[in-house]
Amino acid sequence: MTKISPLKYAAFLAILILIFGGVGLAKGGLYIGRHEGDTAHMIEIVLRMLTGQVPHLDFSTPIGIFAFLPAVGFAKAGLGLGQAFIAGQVLVAVLLAPLIGRVAVSRLSGLTAWGFGFVTVSMVLSLVHGENITALSVSMYYNRWAWAAAFIAILLAALPPHDDAKAPRMDGVLDGMIVGAMLAALALLKPTYFVAFVAPIAFAFVLRGAWRSLWVGVLTGGVIAGVMVAIYGVDFFPAYVSDLLSVTRSDTRAAPGAPLMEVINGPRFMIGSLALILSVIVLRQAGQDRAGLVLFLLAPGFVYVTYQNFGNDPKWLMLLAIYLLALRPEKGRRVVFNADARNAVAGLALVSFALITPSFQNIVTSPFRHLATKALDYAPQFKTRAELRDVFVKTQRTATVLGRVVMVDDLPQLAPYVVEDDLFKPVTFLGETLPRCTLQSGDVAMHSYMADRLKQPPFNFPQDSQFFVADIASGIWILGGFEPLKGGAPWYYSGTPGIENADAIIIPTCPLDAEIERNALAALETAGLVLRPPLRDDTMLVYPIVK
């Protein structure tokens, strides 16, 4: 076992952060090639927080406050939101670095330790969430941070410390504090991860008799929760839970990717699932009963998080590879298929990492692709706001307005030959049938036009107007200089959040998501509102609300 020097490892992490963070910042802005709506979602929340609004209390979001505080802090310091976002990622990496070092020095050895640091830092500082699509995106950046925190907590709980890493009279205290802090971070970042991993982590402590670490972890989490209540008030957590429940009530967003069974045994996932099952078997046959049981307990969480996240990227395969390499037994034991235990564990680690390599390569290279981006192909996403002029989107995607329409509506002679009516049921509101259209690209151009029209006759809405937009997301209030909807949802899931503060309802005739529009309008019809006759434009219907 090769012992890791803490000083050398700290220098290694510092160099990684300087390289990945420096390259990310060097472009002078944030250049996005995909998921512009997710970027607008992040920007809206940061803008709201800059005005003093608090997530869950003043607006609805199931994403925790820790996902936005770093960018808010740097934006308050004067950076544009693009640079503030990247600087926020650097801050997260710096804060996690000592904890990554603790895992590497006390639990890992050799190349496994160095690989863990490289994987974790690069994941935090990436400019794409993973998968094998190279277009740059801030989508689900909080998932990357959450995986990093989960890796730290799981390895500290599941693996016993090296003998020379134990602190006299303080054995387990530091590890318990770190794990408790990481679980609290997961709860305040992306609760999916907390729900998935809190019980296996607690069992891991119990299985190796680390009771002190367990109780210190619980106490640390409780202290952090108490600090949040002291800062934001006793209503913060009930409001947070309410926002999370809004996702479970959503017909379209509770699990926005592949079906659960496909995540377990679909073509993309079958080999990974088999590798996970074999890893449990091999570890137990190799005499690592406790480690095999912990991995067995973690497996449902791995699947659940992958299932719940858009894109269904199984990043747990990176952790599985590290976990297996850290637990390689001595040669001599025979396991399934009469294989040598050490070679079998190493082989499963190699398979696990090979399966996730396309995603990992995409993550590692993204800051460098960002630096090499051709700026001439991009334009500011929100050019009307000075603080947003360093957030750039591809002109070809955002200024080319393309919609998917049901052609039989314009060519009724096709009716005997098509099945569109079964697949794309029309959206209706108060008896009026809306066009069957979904916006495929050009949301910036479309929303800019709508924002400008709202200031003109016959709409004539003043700057302090607030709107409920029946769509998954919208930058209309930002582009038009209007007020954000108090109590509203920057990303729609269910219900009518903030409708009591809205001056009007905006119904796009070609929304980003027709099913979301359908669900929102159905909720509005049962909300007991008194509406004036709609003001019309080819792109939208606007219903003023009688107050």
C-alpha cells in the first residue's frame, strides 16, 4: 500500500482546481450550447435572490438553496452571472478539497487516491452534466456537486480508516463531522441524493462499529439545520418540503427520463447493473462481507438517483470503480467462475469505469472546449440586463424560431390517413382550443418578442406587472424588465404557484412544453379566478386577472 502524503495531495488538488477553474474562467463569460431553458432557470433564481428573495419562502423550487448561494455571492461581489456561476463552482471545489483529501489520505492508496481526487474535482468544475453529448450546458450542475458530496460521504462511512490515519481520543469525530456536513449539503442541494444515501451511510457506520462517527454526523446535520432555521426562519423547511411535494404531484417532471425498468435493464444500463450485482457477490466471496453488504444497500439509491435525474447518467459507476479498487483483496482467494478474487475485483472496476468513460471524458474536457468556443457564433441570452451580458447562447439555436405543428390542422384532407388526434390531444382553456404547436428552438427570440408586445397596445402592462406563464419556464419578465412573480415557480411542476400575485395569465400559442401547458391550464381552471376577456397576439393569449 502506497501511503499518500497530505501535502503532496493538497498540492495536487490545488493544481487541478487552478487548471479546471482557471480554464473555465479564462473565456470571460459563460457560453452555452444546449439547455438554454435550464440556464434561464438558474439565472432567474439568482436574480430573485439578489433582490432578497429566499427560495421556498418567496418562490417555489425543489432545488435547494445551496445550489445557488455560490453564484449569488460572486454576483453580489460584482461579477456578471456567467463568471459568477463558474467562480461559484471553483468555490465549491475549494470547500470540498480538504474533505476529498481526508478521504484519499485516510481511506485510499496509490493510484486509487489520485484518481478519486481527479474524478471529484473535474466533476465539480465541469461545464456539462455528463452523457456523451459535447454541447456545453449548465443543466443539472447541482447534480454534479451532489455526486461529489455523496462520493465523499459514502467512502468515509463505508471504508475503515488506515491505522496511521486514526486520531487519538478523536477517532471518528472528524469523519462524522464531514459525513454529517455532506449529508446536510445533499439535503440542501438535491434532496434526492439525501433520501437515496442517508440510510446506507448510517448502516455503513453501524456495520463497522463507528458509533461515534454516526452520532457526531447526526449532531453535525442537526446543527446545520438549526443554523438554517436561525437565518431563514422556522417556515423555511416546511416550505421546502411543500416545494418537493409539488414535484411528486407533477404528471411530467417527477421522473423526466427513462422508465425505471429501463434504467435497470435497458441496453445502456444492463452491463452496469450486472457489474454492480457481481461486485456484491465477489466482495462477499472474497471475505469482504461488510463491504459487499454496504454496496448491496447502496444499489437501490444508485438506481433511484439515476432514474430520477434527466439524462439518466449512471455516475455511480465512477464510485463503484473507486470502491472496488480500494477493497482489492490479496491474491489466492477464488470467487465466482473460479476467478482469482483480486483480479476479479480489478476487472469489475475496469468494466465499471469503461462504461462511464464517455460521460467522464465529456466532463473532463468541457472546460477546455469552453475556452475554445468560437464567440462569433454566440449572443447574450438576456442582452437587456447588464449583469447578464456574459451569459451567451448559440445564435443558431435561440434566434432560429422553429415549431413542431400537427399538419392535419392545416391540411384537413390528411385526416383519414393520420393518428395525430390520438397522440397529440389539443390543449384547451375555458372552452377555447389552442394551436397544436411546440417550440423546438428560438425561445430567446420568441420570448423577447412577447416581452416587447406586452408593453404595447392592446396589452400596455406597466413595468411592475407580474405574470403567470403557462409553460415550463419563461424569461419574459427578465427580457421585458417586469417583476418576477412572487411565490411563482421558475420551473413549473404542478399547481398554480404565485397565481394570487399575478396580474395576468400568459398562454403561449406555441409553448416549450405542451403537456406542461395543459397541466397548468387545467389547474388554473379550478383556481376560482375571475378573468377578463383575453388580449390576443399570434404568439399568446393574455388573460388579465380581476383582483
